[in-house]
Amino acid sequence: MPNQLRDLGLLLLLATIWSSSFTAIKVGIDVIPPITLTMIRVAVGAMLLYGVLRAKGMHLSKNPRVWGSFFLIGLLGSALPFTLINWGEQEISSGLAAIMVASMPLTALVLGRIFSDEVLSGRRLLGVLVGFSGVVMLIGPRELMVLGDQALGQLAVALAAVLYAVAGILVRKLPTAKPIEHGTGVLMAASIILIPASLIFEAPWTIDFTPEAVAAGVYLGVLPTAVATFLLMVIIAARGVTFLALNNYLIPVLGVLWGYLFLSEPVTNEALSALGLIFTGLAIAGIGPTTRPAATSAPDAGIVVTEENVKQDA
């Protein structure tokens, strides 16, 4: 139970950090194009984690196979989804974006069972569906009625949610290492992809940067990228991608909380009911074993990050 409470606490912290990114994206995307905003975000995150890594006296792997995984996860888990969400939020409301991102747990539940060692049980499926019903209630039927509008923006955010789930599965296949090593490698690989993409497609030297937009990009790099990537690695290592994906249900709830605290927006009965459903879904899906017993693997095989390493690095 203590480990479960710790993991739920980490999940809440991760959702809190990620929920703040939507506001920062809105500030940054008014000035900075999608790929370049993602490049700034990921490069800042990579530099921060690399500094922490070296301060701890640690080094990144030199294994080409490991770096191949870093590049694949960096592309599918950072470069592409961050850019898709940046682009999509130019077209759709944050409420619709939340619905699209909240489809990740359903995707992760299926992919985690097929391609990883995660358990697909009736309890977990029920928890995911209950949580998703809370998100739908929170957004409300009015937003759902316009779900077909601005279809490209909606599809972009939905695709980002699927890519998050796929990347989470791949993280569990990384060779054994501490989460900060994986997080640093993934963000560095994503930066190597994004820097030339920004230079080729968006000519960042022509952008009229503003202090607010730059600050938004730096903020995105520090908290929703560097800190969040480290937490993501810890949570996936300990509980799996389906449990991690449940944070997408918490993000809309936290959006309501920020509106209440900072904008004096009223909290409706529907929002309170939705909150109850979401946390019920978390309780149903998040308690108990989430992975099947692991088979013995060779030291250099594609085994998952171990919880022992997580505890050493957390």
C-alpha cells in the first residue's frame, strides 16, 4: 500500500505539471510556430536533465541499440506529440483537446496487453471507462456536439494521445537503467531531431520573439518536459503505461481547479460529479498488480526498467 500511495502521489504531481502546459502553449504558440516551440521546450528540458545527470556523476549509454530506442521514443513520445498538440490547439478549444488526450488510457490499456507485460483485466477496463465517462461529463455535452468541427485539429491531438501510449510501451522495453538516464537520452535524441526540422521548415531566425513567448517555451522545457519526463520514467517503471495514462483524466479536473483558484470560475455540480467519477476510475484501475510476472531475460535483452532502480533514483 505505501508504494501504491506513492505512485498515486507521483501521478497527481505529473498531472498537475502537465495540466499547466496548455496555458503556456497558448502563450507561446501565438508567436512561435509549432515545431520551433517544441524544439525550445525539448532542448531546454534536455539541457536541464543532462546537467543533473552529470552533477550526479552519471553517464549516458554508448550502446547504439539503446540510442536507437532513445531516438524512436524521442520521436514518438516528445517530438511528434508535442508538435501535434501545439498545432492542434491553434484549431480547437482546450476542452476538446482534453477529450482527445483522455483517449490515451483506452489506447494504452489495449497496447499494454498486446505488446508489453501489462495485465488486461475487467477491473482495469472498468476503471478506465469510468474515468473516461467523468472526463466526458466534465467537458459537457455542448462541447461534444461540435466534435466534428475543426476535424484536423482534433485528429492531431488524438494522434498525439496514441503516440504517447505507444512511446510508453517502448519505455518499458528499454534496457535496465535509472529513470534520469532514460529521460535525458530521450530528450537529447528528440532535440537532435527537432533542431534541423525547425531550421528547415520554420526558419526560426525570422520569428519576432517576444519575452512572454520565450518565457512560455522555457517554462515548458523546465516543468512539463524535464521534470515531467523524469516522473514519467519513474511511474512507467513502477506501474506501467496504463496506470501512467490515467493522469490524462486528472488534467481536465485540474483545469477546473486552476480556473476556480485563479479566475474565480464557478465549480458546477456537474464538475463535482465528474470529479467523483474520475477518482473512482483511478481507484478501480490503479490498485493492485498492473504487470504480469516477468520472464528471466539476458542482461542485454530488452527488459523493462526495474523498480529497484526507480527506488534508487527517486
